Amino acid sequence: MKLTNLLTSAAMALGLATAAVAEDPTKVGFVYVGPVGDGGWTYEHDQGRKAVVAEFGDKVETVYVENVAEGPDAERVITQMALQGADLIFTTSFGYMDPTNNVAAKFPNVKFEHATGYKRNTENVSTYSARFYEGRAVQGTIAGHMTESNIVGYIGSYPIPEVIRGINSAYIHAKKVNPDVEFKIVWAFTWFDPAKEADAAKVLIEQGADVILQHTDSTAPQAAAQAAGNVITFGQASDMAEYGPKPRVSSIIDDWAPYYIARTKAVMDGTWTSTDTWDGIGAGMVGIGEISDAVPAEVKAEALALKAALADGSYHAFTGPITKQDGSAWLADGETADDGTLAGMNFYVEGIEGDIPQ
């Protein structure tokens, strides 16, 4: 009888222990290149993290580290997250690509998701990005119509394909509605540095730009344009609506929440697999912020029609005829760019002046 009781107690204890293990929350880590309060890129990734918490409650535990430099420091931070029991780690900047793959090789039981990269060296790494260039097409259309100086300034972060795609897309669509438009590009060589970003905006304004686009993460260019007056801007990554209705007349909004929720759920239910995701306006990963009343009604209507065509796939942002900057043919009339070329884009289209930094 005592043995039976003992076995029963042991079975109950084992069952309780198993239940406790089953109820352990899924731990999800996020590595950020900027501060969560940047008002742009990192802010939106952190909104996605908060959406995961809201969706799953105490079934998840999230952790994050902000202001992580790209390079060796990133590898240290990612390693530490894995050692501390993370089941899933999102690394949210292009420069984290090699560090992410290096760490993933050492932690085969942890799932890794790298934003905007293309390397998946092991089966526990996925990549994801958004077709920001679709949003740039909408911005370029508005910019081309609204510039009075015919000079559009563009603040680039780093000369990587993602940024080059955006410049080309914005230029192509500005040129379609305004054949006289000219783009001036300043490379800031940073994702987030408000002082550098503000200086870049001021330089472009001094050069005659009355429209500023940016592929950097802070609101500093918005503030610089507001101080200058009569300069139009667009929110980057986040809506930046506090600068509306002018200078900010619209925005590209990165909505990572649905993806983060889906991928966390996949880890929870054991269906996660290594994949590459590249979604745009149609899937909701790229949002277009409200177009303000500073934009004429007919321009707003044209921009929204373009947004709709991009969303339903009836129009591709890179549709020929398009020639490269060096004069060589790229896309014939009606031909659209393939994803492989877009993913590795390292050239300007015809009409853009200046060289891409090497």
C-alpha cells in the first residue's frame, strides 16, 4: 500500500512538473539599432514587440536591448539573449546579418529572425523585410507634384540595396509627374544620429530643396524643415504625424506587429520554419500615412490610386522602360524588375546625378 501511495505521489509530482514546464512562457528577444523613442524605425519595431505581449499575455516574455551597434557588439548581445533562454530572437537592422548567423550556428535550438538581410546560413534563421520602395513610389509622386524649386533632397543612411531601391523608386515616380525634377542626395552614414540628420536636411535645403525625403530614423529632418519653412517632408518608418499637416504631408509606416505575432505563434505551436518574407502595401507591412490637406486634392487622389494599384498588384513600382544611370538598358517597355535584381540593387537609374559611395 505504501508503495502504491509513493508511486501515485511520484506520478502526481511528475505531472505537476510537466505542467509547469508546459506553461513556461515563450521568451522572445529583440535587438534594436536605435532607441525605442527614436520616433521612427526602432519605435515601430518596439510597437510590434508590444503587440506580441498584448496578443499572448503571460504566455510570452519579451526582452529587448536598444542602441546596439552593428558589428561585434551585436554578436555579444545576441549571444547573451540566447544564453538567457530566449526561444526566438528578432535582430532588427541590416548590419546584424553576419552576427545573427554566427550566433545561430552555435544555438541550433533557438530561432532567429533577421530584418532586411538575405543570409540564412542555418535552418534556424529566417529573414524578413518590407517593400519600402512601394511607399517611396507614392512619396515620389507627391514630391514631384509639390516641389516648386524642382529640387528634391534625399537623406540616405547607408548605400545598401534597400536604400538605393528607395531612391530610385522615388525618383522614377517624381520624374513621371514632373520631368524637370532633380534629386540631390546626402549620405549620412548612420541610421540614427539626430545631429547628422538635421545637418543633412539643412545642407539640402540650402541647395534649394523644398522637399526632403529621408531613409534615416529620427525626426530631426522634420524639425529642420519645420524651422526652415516652406519645405515638405515625409515621415519615415513611423507616421511622425506631430509634424503634420506641414512639413510632414504623409509617411511610410512600418507595421511589424502581424509578422511578429505570427512568427511567435509559430514557435509556440512548433510550426516555425526558416523562410524569407518580403511584403509590401498589399500585405499591410508597408502603410501610407494619412495624406494631409497641405497636398492638393487631385495630387492626393493620384497618390492614393497609385497606392491601390501597388496593393492589388496591378502595378509594379519598377516597370519599364527604365534605363540605368550609365545609359545601359535595364527594363523594356512594360517589363517589371525581378526580386533578385531588386534585392541586390547597386545602381542608380538614368537621371540621378552623383555616384553611389563604395
